[in-house]
Amino acid sequence: MPSLKSQAVFEEGQNAALCGKTLDDCPYRRVEKINAWVRGFHEGTLKAQQLTLNPMQARTNQGHIAHLRSLLN
């Protein structure tokens, strides 16, 4: 189970992703905190993508296709 500090850093990373920040916005220099923040960032990015998908896309590969299309545009 992660410590409360690493959980807080993880949640900071999630919030950063949901607010549209980038990986370069990570404010930490210590490896443990960077890793927790980046894990949270990736989790937040996935949540943000799921929020933009309709339920059918979220349950099928259509969600992945929609994401790839958005990257190409």
C-alpha cells in the first residue's frame, strides 16, 4: 500500500492531467515522487479520455480508434 505522501503526489499527477498539463509540468526532482506523479498523470489521462467517450466507445475498441484519430488531427 502506498504511503500517504506518495498517494498525495499520485493524486497531484492525476489532477494535472485532468487540468490539461503535460508531463513536463512535473514539479518534483526526487525519483520516488516523480514516479508517483507520472503514474497519477497517466491515470488521469486515461480518466480524461474515458470521460470524453460515450459508453459504447468506452466498452469497445472504438475508444482506442477515436483516440488515435484525435492524435492524427
